[in-house]
Amino acid sequence: MNIVILHRIPFRKIRYDLAVDHGQHTVRYLSAADGLDDLPADAERRLLGVPTHDVQAMIERHGDWLADADRLIARSEYDLLPAALLREKFGIPGDLPDAVLPVRDKWLMRTLAEEAGVRQPAFWSVEAFRRTPPREGRFLIKPRLEASSTGIETGGADWILGRLDACPDPDEVFVEEFVPGEIWHLDGCLRDGELAALVSSVYVGDCLAYAHGSPLGSAQTPDEPEAVDLLRRTLAVLGQRHGCFHFEAIREPDGRFRFLETASRIGGAGVAETFELRTGIDLYQADLRYQLWGDTGPVEPRPVRDHYGWFVFPGHHRTEQAAIDFDPDRFGTRLRSFVRNTRPAAHAGLISYATAATPLSGVVQGSAPEVRRTLGEILAQPAGVPAGSAVMEQR
């Protein structure tokens, strides 16, 4: 089989070689410039040279590989839709645009959810918000096809209207009601429309604040039946029956949940690592098996006593070298592992949760309440230290 991979997720994290025998199959990597170095030395590779969203340029530059492909693998959020369009163009089996758009285009997913009566924050097209703007409350401008909170802006109605007037392409964004509460993310995989594995977590901090320079954490928590029901119903409405998901919902102060957004891929930062610690399941391998063979294979969760959480400090919001003063001994056995980079490979303005791009990240463990308390302590204590090399410790 000829397999082409749009390589963006670090190789050491996703481990394509564990999912597919590179000796038995022809495996070729199309990689961004900073993704070439982490591939195995003998991998057949090529520099992308163009952004993946420029599908026509991809066809012109890499059509020779794509024309012979039996599978096209793309697991980054930014590559899901371009890959679907390329599969359609070259007749490659796998997820096509009609399947990808409802779980990629945030306006479409919210519209389909609304038509099915799924509980969610109110939202408006730019035209509708301009025509009859609410006079009270906070609102968000959301890009339809971005990820990692990129491009999200928040404020009152008048401020939002001013920002919309400066928006170069109003069709690419929409406006959403701001609803206060806890943001939960539910991660796992589906087989034939049924939940094969699931872990619920709650953010400590929030992704929008992370985009603007604040640290972020996530603590695993016991499942809430209402959140699980919301997940099941929404994914069915959006047409996802197979593969992995990263589903976000907001829990309001009264305990009720509203759908925010979902993606048919694995969450970033420490989602996959902590999921495996909790269940014994390598989500990346289950996800790749579905992309390659059409089935996740046997998925048998084996929950352990401990819960886990991850934390990450941003490096993309500053141009100077970032470093974090971090005393691991303070946390004892609650801290399972950490990575400290005093010279993180971050690009100013390019939001990233990748370990190599952030000054400090790690994993904690304990009971669900203890994990949440530990993350709160860690996220409250950054300070500068002298520059040096990366430090990693496993416990």
C-alpha cells in the first residue's frame, strides 16, 4: 500500500511506525520545514513548500505522490479539510469533505446542532449581529476554520461591532454569546456510533487566556451523565460514527452543560498521554488504525485508581527567551513528569501546546480533587530563571 502522510504532529508523539510497517508499505512524508528533523533518518520525505490550505498548490507540487496514494493521513486540525479535498480530487479512500466539514467548520457544526435542538450558546452570523445586536452581555468573534483559540476576540456588543467593521472577510467568522462556566473536554473514540472509550476532563484556566499568555491545565474528572449524553447526541447529529474526538462543552454554574465545539481528532497538549495513563489506550494508535484500516481495532479501557492532569506554559506570546522558575520537589509524588525548556522553539504569535515550543509542561497525578488542586498551585507560580538547556524528569 502507498501511504502519504501530511506530517505536522511530532513523530515521537504520534509514532506512525507503530501503526504501519514501513518495510511492508511505501510510506512518504510531506512535512513543514520544522517537521523534517524529527522523522527517522531513512524516511522518504519531502518539504511541503506551500501551506496545506492552498489545495491547488498542493496538487501542482505533490500530485505525483498523491496520484499513487492508497491512503492520505492527516491528523492535525489544520490539515483535516485540505486532506479531505485532496482525497476527493485523487480518489483516495478515507474521510471526504462531506464528512469532515460538520466537525471542522464551526459555523456549520453549530447550525446543525441548533437544528437538532442541541443546547448551546446563542450565535449569529455577522450580518444578523449587525442587524439586531444585543445590548447587554459579552460576545466572542470566532473564526469558522481556526483552532487553538486563534483569532478569537471577546468584548461587549459595541466593541464587537467595531471589530466586525474591520474584519476583512465577514463570511469567515461568526459571533457567539459568552457563557460563564467551567470548560470541559471529553476525549475518546467511537466504533460504529458507540463510545468505545471516554475520559472527561475540566480545564484549569482556559484556552483563550492561554492564547494571550496565561498557563493552562486540564484535570481528569469523573464523567457526568448529562455531558456524556450531550456528547453522544451531538456527534450523532454531526455524523461522526467512527474514530477519535475532542469534544468541548461548558458547565454553567447551575450544573447544566452546553455544547461548544468538537473535532474529529485527538486533543493537543497532554491529552493523549494522560488518556493512556488513565485507560491504558494509546489514542494515537487507535486513531491511526481507523485512518489506515477503517477500524480502531480492539479498544478495552482499563481505568486505574489515579486521575491525571497536564499543564503547559505558553511561549508564543513573547519574543524574548522564556524561562520558568519551577521547584519540582514541592509537589512530591503528585508530579509525575515535567519538561522545562529555557530556550523553547516557539514562534511569536503562533499558538502552540507542543512540548518543544513551550517553556514548561508536565503531568500530575492523584485523586480527581487532588489533581485539580495541584494544577492550581503549579499555574500560580511562574518566575524567571537563567537560560540553559532543556530538562526532563520522569517519576
